[in-house]
Amino acid sequence: MKPGAPRSAMAGVGLIEVLITLVIIAGGVMAMSRLQGLLLTSAASSRQLSDASLIAQRVLEDLRSKNWTDTSLAQTGSPFALAAVSGATATYSVQYTVTDTGAAGQMQYKTVQVTVSWTDAQEQDRAYTASTRLQRIGADFSARLLS
């Protein structure tokens, strides 16, 4: 305050400064709480994608270990649904499709595609797809390996 200035001219200025400071601090706290919510949602989404990837890889490994003529690899064309899998933050539905490639007498392959789907916390449908190719090893190749 200036020396000699009337005290009533400066009255209330400190109160206005305090109110402005409180508004700025409240805005910062609200922004931080929104950021915290977004971080939690993002972490849950990442966890669900990681779980789906792990489930798909396990199914692929299981199918990869089967014999070429196993019934789970013989069903080609239409998707084959597996039992639902419960994860930490979601329930996942799993299905796979086997497609024969390569003509008889040539090197034969089966392409296996696994799709894991779930509904996230925002009620949006999500899916993760992984695929691999299996090769049939002929009797002549197997005989060479064993000899």
C-alpha cells in the first residue's frame, strides 16, 4: 500500500488474490484426478490385451503340439469355439479357424488363426488375433530324421 493512500481503497484485494489462487489450485486438483482415472483405464486396457495375447499363444502352442490328423486340426473352414476363459479384469471368448493350404503331393500346410475377444470397461468389444502355419512332415522326411 502507498504511504498516504486511504486504507479503504485497498480493502478486499488480499481476499480476491486468495480466491483466485484457490480456483487455480482446484482446477489443478481436478485435472490430476482426471489424469489418474485415465491412467487406471489405460492400465486395465493394457492388462486385458496382454491377457488376450497370452491366451492366444497358449491355444496356438496347444494346437501346434497336436498330431497332424488330430480332430482339433481336422475341422477346417468354420471357426471352432473353445470354453470362455476368465481373466483378472475380463472374460474372454476364444475361437480358432484351421485352413488347409497346399495341394496333395506338395508340401502341406495348415494355417491356424486364433481370435480372443472380450468387452472392456467402456463396454466396447475388443479382439486380439494371432496366427501360425503348421507344416506336415512327410513319412520320408520323418524316416530320414530317425535314421
